[in-house]
Amino acid sequence: MTSYEESYLDKRPQSLCKMCGKCCRFVTIPQTYEEIQKLASEGHEGAKDFLKLFEPYESIEDARKIDAAAVDNVIRLHKQDGKYNENLKFYHCRFIREDNLCGNYENRPVLCNHFPSTPWAIVPPECGFEGWLFWKREEIKQKVRKEKEELIELKLLKQKTHDKDTIAKIELVEQKLQRNIDMYKKYGSEDW
Ligand code: SF4
Ligand code: SF4
């Protein structure tokens, strides 16, 4: 069976990529630089791979000198409760070339090949995928809204029956729908 990621990647129109190289130049991660270094020193493969590829900018200002709009966009998206995330660090790949092509193309990691790997991926302003990702997010939101409506209908249906088998069947469908909705919880599906 094709996984969600495989089918998403199959449908992603690669021709939308403008080959601007910005996604290789302004990378951020949830961990601090010290945390990722510690993980790498403890043998964490993902952290080791990350540091083999990416080098941190000395400061946010240094990253802004390359492309202020791309950096400010990430900072805006990482603001929580209006507060600036002080641990935010920007990295650039050691292999990105002046002409924006990958100097490590044959051996680039899967994560490069898969970018942007979800409709919620943070892409730089004017990335060729911006509009397409927006529509993909809208499609998912619409699907989730429909599932919420179905849950309401099932609840009403359950109130009308006393048949245990029917109730059990309804509850199975309810659970399945709820699982689908919860899959997008981290993207805010409770509020859609
Ligand atoms: S930022 Fe977007 S358009 Fe530019 S290289 Fe990356 S994926 Fe392609
Ligand atoms: S390995 Fe290539 S594709 Fe991956 S981040 Fe570096 S330059 Fe970009």
C-alpha cells in the first residue's frame, strides 16, 4: 500500500521548483545548536548527518545579509505568543553552489529529495511551491471539516437506535474519523 508521504510526493509537481536554492540556505531546526552537537557526539545518526551537511551562520544578521525576506519569514513563523524565539539559529548547506545547484546531488539525503515533504512545510517567500502548498492545506482542511460533519451525523444516528450491533458499527466509523482528524491536530485541526 502506498503511504501518505509516497502518494503526496508522487503528486507533487517538481516542475514548480524555481531552483533558487533558498531552502538549502536558510534551514532551522527545533533543537539549539548545542543540543544538536550533543546529540551528534552521543552518536545520534540524524544529528551527525545534519551537521555533516549544515553549517550555522554566526548570527541572524549574517543570514539576513544573504536574504532578509527569507530569514524574516522564518522568524515570523517561529514567533510564539508574539515573542521572538531567541534560540533560533539559521544554517546553510555546505554543498549549495553559487549557481544554486546542489554540489552533492547524487548523494543528497532523502530529506532534500522530499522537500517540501508536507503541505505545512515552511518554504521561503516566493518558493515555487507556495501556491500549491496552500491549496493542498485547503484540501486537507476541507476533508477534515467534512469528517467533522459526518461525526455530528453519526452522533445523531446513534441517538436514534438501541441496536447494539448498529451502535458498535457506528462507533467504529466514529473512531476512524476521529483518528483522521487527530492526524492533523498539530496543524490545528481542532479549530478548522
Ligand atoms: S525554495 Fe522552493 S523554489 Fe527554491 S529551490 Fe527550494 S523548493 Fe525550489
Ligand atoms: S545536499 Fe544539496 S539539496 Fe541538500 S541541502 Fe545541500 S545543496 Fe540543498
